[in-house]
Amino acid sequence: MAISFDNALGVHQYTLGIRAQRAEVLSSNIANADTPHYKARDVDFSSALESAVTHQKGMRMMATSEKHFDLQALTQQNVQYRVPDQPDTGDGNTVDMQKEQQTFMQNTLEYQMSLGFLDSKFSGMRKAIRGD
């Protein structure tokens, strides 16, 4: 009987990739905090996850068919400009460094949590295969 990784791993296989993409977007915001006219962006996690789950039945490392899941494309369509919480400082930059750092740290913790969930799922599958 074949193992269905979609059923075994659940949504955690998608959350890991989306959180990694979100970390890239947030780190780009932090890196451009002093760049004039730079607009802060963020990934809409819930819509990216919904897109990933509805458009794919499993993640593959290499795309050998046009039907394969492209996490980056799905995530990029869910990247949106953030509405600034602070007034414009005159240079047109909308990055709030404290908010970016806090959001980046929260995303990092959630990424670690997703890794932990996947680790426990793989542990369970190893035990089932070995018959422990």
C-alpha cells in the first residue's frame, strides 16, 4: 500500500515553503529600510496557503511537468504592499523597522513550529514502517 504524503503531512508541507518565502519578503523590507520610495510588502499567508492547498496535491522538488506545483509563483501572487502605520517621513519609504523586526521574528518562530510538526509527522511514519 502506497503512502499518501498529502494525507500524512497535511497542510504543514505547504506552510513551510510559504513561511520561507515570507521570510525573504520581510528581510527585503528590513534591508531596504533606508531606501527612498521603497514600499514595504508582506505575504498574505492565508490566501497563499489556500492557493497552495487548492492548486496542488503534493510538493515536488523538481518540476518535470507544467502541472507541477510552483510555490514561488503562488506566493508571489499573494505578495501585497503593506498599509503603513506611521506617517510618511518625506522620503516615500513605508518600512516601519520595529514592525518588520517583530513580524520577521514571529514568522521565524512559526517556521520553526512548522518544522517541528513535519518532524513529528515523519517520526510517526518511521514508527509505522518499522512497526514500533
